[in-house]
Amino acid sequence: MTVHLQKLSVGSESIQTLADWQDHVVARRQQQGLSAHHVHVTRMFPKRKEDLLEGGSIYWVIKGNILCRNRIVALDETTKNGHRACAILMDPELIPVLPVPRRAFQGWRYLQVGDAPADLTGAENGADLPAAFRAKLIQLGAW
């Protein structure tokens, strides 16, 4: 059964700043001869690996709201600072979603499919709104 992850995007001010960071990571990976995937390394290895690989995504929390997601393509065992870690490889395309408020938390959390926000597509969902206007609507609680 598919499951997703939710993760704080620490330091991101907007979807664009997260996209810029991910572009930087992908470019660096490609210079090293690695795949054109964004990668995030975390200490804990998800116990529900198979469920995540059945179409799961990472939903990014930016400034207290889930705002976008990346599709997960692989979970690889790696090391970080000499300890076992998990490299989460993602499709580099960021997909905006309908904003959903989230309190701060550490690490990542599972997100059930039924609780995941819908993708932000089409004019009826505000996909064509300028990012600054969308951010102001979220800040005001009007979205």
C-alpha cells in the first residue's frame, strides 16, 4: 500500500528557493557522473520502504505549510559521518500541492495517501497565481 513522507524544508523560503537548491544538488551529482536525481540523506532508514517505492513522494513543509512534493524513485543505503544512512533519490520535478498547515517536527513523518494534499493544477486551484500572491493568501489564512 503506497505511503508518502513529509519533511521540513529547513532554510527554504518558498517553492522557488527549494527548487533552486535541488537544481544545485542535481547539477553537482551530474558533474560527479551520478544520476540526475535530487537526493536527501537521512539517518533513519524507512521501515516501509516497499510502500514508499509504490508511488510515494516526499511532501515538503515550507514556512509551516506543505507546499510541494517530489516523487521518490529509490531508497539506497549509504553512510553519513561514518554511520549507516538512507539516501532518498527523487525525481527532480517539484510538484506544487494545495497548501496544508503543518507544525514543526524533526526528521520525517509518514503521510497516508488519504491525508496527502492534492496536486495544484489548473486555474481553479490557483496554479497560475504568482507565488508571492499565493504565499500571502496562505499567510492570511485565506487558503
